[in-house]
Amino acid sequence: MEEFSYLHLGEKVDPDKYLICTYRITTDLPMKKAAESLAAEQTTGTWTGISTLERKTFEKYGGRVIGIDGNVVTLAYPVADFSMDVGAVPQILSIIAGNLFGLHSIDKIRLEDAFFPKSIRKEFPGPRFGIAGLRKILKRPEKPLVGTIVKPKIGLSPKDTAKYVYESGKGGLTNSKDDETLVNQKFCPLEDRTVAIAESLDKLKSEGHRMLHAINISTSGHKIIEVAEKAQAWGAKQIMVDVLTAGFAAIQALAEDRSIKVPLHIHRTMHGAMTRDPLHGIAMLPIAKLCRMCGGDAVHVGTLGIGKMEGDPSGDRDNIDSCFDRSVGYKTVMPVCSGGVSPGMVDRIIEAAGSMDVQIQAGGGVAGHPGGVRKGAMGMSQAVDAAFLGIPLDEYAKTHPELKIALELWGYR
Ligand code: RUB
């Protein structure tokens, strides 16, 4: 039986003809052998030689290991391996992030990054609104967006949720959102909640304040468009999808369906199962890139190691930079920094993000304010204003009591 080598170390491949991925590998095997078993499993091979693989098939569809740098392997997949009309992200992931995680020969493996060629990118819509579109809707050209996650996550009635949103807007927030676990439970039906929140947003607008609230419509694939259409008809101005539980295809369906005319907020609940182990799983970077490709307008990317969720500052910064990367030909995406945020962290987050194009959100950091939601929202928006103006938060707090109380309660620096 003919033997094939997947090693093409040092080869320069045309980035328009290959989907190129980097993997961090932990193994007792020589790295070349591990890389070959990875390339074989994900493309034309399996655990043994096979009589059915001909050289011409191997040459056309075989993965190419083009780099090994310590424990990081670069693998180029020919575009012909991908099925774009039927297949799309589920099929792309089966190749670049499929069986490989379970191979015995590889103890641990992490997909660190993925570079999608133009021929694949053009099959995806990218965001319809993106940063510029969101800023336009909110009439907020420069300052970071500042939001809240309605807390408690579950249990509030539609009326109380709408009141929370209104109070947040009165406190200066530009965004609010359902949490990932709220969809259509009996205590807060989607229709009643959406209608009540739309009234709050309209009232705020009539009082001169623009605000968006993302309604979580995460559901089964066969229902997602219908539910989104209903939410829109009930007055939703933005919709939210839990991308890893609903699937990337859910974002793409919503972004490509012309009846959906509102921006998409992408939550990443469950990502820790993939992103948390630095040696195994899938880094947030390729997930963020896929969310953008599929049409997310705002994507959760982490709090740069500052909030309640595990995350490393440089990895989160890479996620943010990928939202702004213009070379991919899509509109830029609003990176959302959320999770355990309080006003005293805002300037550090903005500094670490390296941009004013961020949406900073706080749930507990708003609802936990001793003065209530409105004052909590004021504390958050004052922190964003101070950071935008380059004034230290403790200095700004001297004339802004809501911020002062927040800093006293949750700390600063
Ligand atoms: C926020 C919250 C969100 C996290 C998710 O509430 O729980 O679900 O933002 O994190 P709070 P990530 O502000 O009270 O912590 O954005 O990293 O996925």
C-alpha cells in the first residue's frame, strides 16, 4: 500500500486556496508524527493505511502540515475539502475542530486560530450593522457603549424587566440585554417581555435617550427564524443568540434572512468548556471570527482578565483585534466585555482593549448598587464617561456620587 506524508514543512501555501489553522499539541509522540496523524484524520486518512486512497485524491484533498514551531502546528486544508452550499459552518468545524480532540495519539490539542480564505468568507454574510450600524442607531458616535444584563437572570416578570430597562436608560446606559438563561419561561413570556421592553425603549426615546435591548431568542434550529420574526413584530430592536448552544448556523440563518432587520447580539455561554483549558479545546479567537463571518453585530469576547470569568488579557485582546480586522472584508463587530464588571474596572478594560469601540456591560455592577438600578446605571455610565475623557475614576467620582458609592463598594485599582 502506498504511503503518504502530510508533512510539507516550510511550504508557502496560497492563503486563498487553503483554510489555515494553528493547533497547540501536547503529546508524547514526536511532534511531526502527531501533526501527521492530525492531518490524516481530518482529511484523507485514518489510523492505518487504506487501499482506497489514491495519490491524486491525496494530493488534491490531503491536509498539509506547513509549520511546526515547538508545540504549535500549522495545518493547511485545501478549500476543496469544504462543502459550502450544504455544509457551511457545521462541516467546516467537523474538519478543523472535529475528531481531532479525541485522538488517543494526542493527549491535548487546542485550536488556537483559523484563517479563512476569501472563497469561504464570501459565502458568509458578515454583520449587517456592525460597530458603525450600532453607533448610528444609538446616536453615539465615539464613546464606548455601556450596558447591563438584567438581573436576576431569571425570575423577574415582564413588567419588572421593562422597569429595569427603563431605569437603566434613565441612568444613561445605551444597552441592556436578557441573560443567557432567559427565553420564554412562564414567569416572563417572550411576547409580554418584548412588548413591555419596547414600551420602555420608546418612552426613553421620546424623552431623548436612545437605547437597545437584546431579546434572547435562542431556540431550536427549525424555530429560530419564526421566533425572531415574532419578537421583531412585538417590538424587539435587537435580538440575542447563545451561539454555542444554538449553533453558528443560527446566527447565519438570522443574518441572511431578509425579514430580520435588527442587529444580532451574540452571547457565548458554554464557551468555558472549549476555551478555558489553555492546552485543550478551542480558543475564543476562531469562535469570534466565526461569529463575525456568520453575521453577529456584537460579540462577547471577554473582559481581558479583569472580570469574573476566566480569560487571559492577551487572548481577549486578540479577540477584540479580530473584531476590527478590515482585511477580511466584513463590517467590524462590536466587542462586548461582560462578566463580573463593576464601574471601578471600566478604565482598565478600555485601556486593555486599546479602543473606544467596545460595549462594556455590568449586571451585578448595576443591580447591586445600593441606590438601585438607576443609580447603578449612572455609576457605570459615569465610569465610561470618565475613561473616555481620560480622567481617573476616583477623581471623577468626587463630583459624581453614584460612581463614588460604586467605587467604595466594589473597589478601584
Ligand atoms: C453578566 C453575566 C454574563 C456574562 C457572560 O453578569 O453573567 O452572562 O457576561 O460572560 P454580571 P462572557 O455582570 O453580573 O457578571 O461575556 O465572558 O461570556
